[in-house]
Amino acid sequence: MKKKILISTLLDEYRMAVIEDDVLVEFSIERPGLEKRVGNIYKGKVLSVNPELNAAFINIGVERSAFLSLTREREELLEGEELAEELLEERKLTKGDEILVQVTKEGIDKKGARITQYCSLPGRYLVLMAGTKHTGISRRISNPRERYRLRKIVTDIKPPDFGVIIRTAAQKIEPGELKRDLKMLLKMWKRLESIACKKTAPYLLYKDADFITAYVRDNLAPDVDLIIMDSKRTYKGIYGYVKKYSPIYLSRIKLHNLTTPLFDVYKVNEWLKRSFEKKIKLPSGGYIIIEETEALVAVDVNSGSFKGHKDAEVMSLTTNLEAAKEVARQLRLRNKGGVIVIDFIDMHDASNKRKVVNTLKKELKKDKSRSRVYGMTKLGLVQLTRKRARFSLSRILFDNCPVCEGTGHIPSLSDVTSRLEQTLLSLEGRKHFKIRAKDYIISYLKTTEWNNLKKLMRMKRLRIEFEIDSDVNYGELIVTDKDIGKDYRIGR
């Protein structure tokens, strides 16, 4: 697999894209208005503890109190790194306590950030964890010998009161480098604790590295062929970081100096536009539709124009396998998280169902965000969860339409006309009205609906004027009662 990381620097914004085998699979934006808090460590103050939720609300010094799930964070750690209960510290909280917490998920809309008491500091090769004594290892390191070697090295050098996670970048790294990385992290933690002792909550103790440095730190691994930047300043910063911490990768750091913009060379914007269309086409002629609600993401798989095979089972399997790959890419690209339900095309053969689920699992393994697939139901539905720490891409790239208010729909012409008639019939004693709307609605009223309006005007002895008004919303009209000067808005 050929993997490239592209970094474009604008006046006050960074845009980062990941290309795998010439296909866009990740896209991120960092701008001043999108303050990143994930990874930050705070000294927070417990505002309240809710026994029913088994959660606490913590003041970390931002606009909304942060949410600390006292059960779920333990469950996630236990599941994620196969920890044993005895390896986690038991922590009881009461109102007014001052504790160290770390942001794991950005706050969205009216919800505060999600936090954990199990703080961690990321290095180039290792992650230092407080509150556990466990030694974990990246699931992306698949070689058993390498896993054994790394685990043994880290077990020998780590302090007894901390946990350590071995990152993917640690593959084939010498013990001395790992020891140096761990020493730096321990020094940072001691400094952090020293500051925490002197400060009163709420207080920001640690802020993660800037967006670009953090991304390179977390993703520069043997599977990355190139990191290409279009800014000399960004290039110098990343080159200096890699030279200091991972000199073996220096040859993969490149500066884009062509006149054609970097994202145009690799068709990033073209891929983005295609990926956010309502229908996402599949190679065989099928397509998927992705809809997001407040509680979950729903994906519908359709055969579309696929006529490549007479056997319906084979057609369904082919389309579903293509859809499984595309859905995994879309979730990663759009950064969708939470509960996801995929409605695959019905199949009868149990082995075919397994193939589709296994393909989905295999594709999701390419994603750094942890996901969990719960199999396929009798109705062909696959449920999965995906962890998302940052804002979804659609939230950053798009605003809700002021006309349809994000629904994708506006009132139909027939419905607007019916409601106009209801309004006119209800206004007893009124005789003179002006109707203002966009040209297409006025045209519809004067042609298709003109006979009905004439009947109404004769029956109620009404006088109606029409005025084209481009400022009125689509699917909407304004009726002005000329007798008293009152407006009636119809259609929304």
C-alpha cells in the first residue's frame, strides 16, 4: 500500500490529507476557531457526582463543565488494552475534590467535553499512562517476535507506578531510543505534577503539541512513503522534528515546490466533493447513502444499476463487499463516530454474510480510531461503534442550509398553495391581499393553481396582487393584508 500525507498551509489554517493507493482516506482542518482540547490535561474541580449516571461533572475552566463517566472510562481501558481490574487505581470522588483529568473527546453543541482520570503523555515511541501499571502494545504491530521484544524492553525499563503503551513507530527501534523517550515523558510528568501542586483548579497543566507536529508524531510509521508540505516554514519545522526524533525517516519528508497547488496535484478537493455527494457510487453500479441523526449514523446499501450477473446472491455479495470497503473509508474520511448501522442488501448464504462482515472488519483496521463490529442480523443490518475524539468533517466543512434548516427539504408547491387557501378562507371580512414570493411560486399560482384561486376570489370577493420578491425564502410566501398592513408567513 502506498501512503502519502499531504499538508497544506494557508494564512491561518492547516489542511491535512492522507492518500492511500491514490484514494483520499483522511482529511483534517486546523483553524483558530476550532480550538483543540483533546489530549490537554487539566487540574479540575468536581462540581457534582451523579450516582444514577455513575458520572461526575468537572470544572476544567472552559465554557461548559466536562463529563466524567466513572464506569465507562474503566470499561474502555479494560477492553482497549486488555487490562486487569487490579491494574487500575480505584478512585472515589466527592464534590469539591480537585483532580487531574485529560480530555478524550471534544464537546459538541451543548455537551461538554468528555474526560478521563487516567491521564497519558504521548511520546514518539511510547505513551506514559498514570493510574495503571499495565504494559500495552499497538495492535498494528503484528509480528509476534517484535511484539515480544518490545514488551520485554519496556517491562524492564518502565517505573512500577506507571503504565506504558508501545506505539506503532517503535517497531525495530533500539532499546536506547525507547529508554530516552520514556525518560523524557517521566520528566514531563514530574514537572506537570509539580505545577499541579501549586495551582488551584481549574487550571490547564498540559497542552498537546500543535496540530501538524502531533499528527506527524502519531502517524509517521514504516507504512508512510512520503510527507509532502507546500510551506517552507512548515517543512523546516517538521524536518527539524523528524531529524531529532526519527532521523531514519528524513528522506520521506518533502517540500512541494511546483506551481500547481499540492491538493490539485493529488486531486484532494475533487475526492472531497465526490465523497460528500448524497449518493456515493460503487464500482459495479451500486451505491450507498449515508444519513446522520443525533443518535446514530445510518448507511443504506443499494444495488442501483448493477446488471453484471443473473444470480441475485452473487450480485448482492459483490455490491455488499464493495460497500463494506467504501463505508469504512467514508467513516474514516468524514470522522463519523458513535453508533453506526449499515443496511446491506439481503443475502441468504451464511458464508457470504461472514465475508461481508470480515471485509468490513479488515478495512476498519486501517483506521486509527477504534471500532467494534457486532455482526450481521437476520435483516442484513450490521451494527458497529467507532470512537471519534474530534469534530466530524461535515461539521467543519458545511453549515446548515438557511432555507431547509439542514433537513434537505423545502415545502412543496402544492402544500404551500393549500396553506395559502386555508389562510385566505380563515380571514373573514378581509378583501385586499398582496402575495410576495420567489418567481417560481408566483408562476405556479398564476398558471397551475390559477383556476382554483379565481374560484376562491369570486366566492370570497377578494382582490389579490402578486409581487416577485427574491428576498423571500424558497418554499415560502408572504401574504400581506392590505386592509390592516399585517403579514402572514406561509410555508415554514
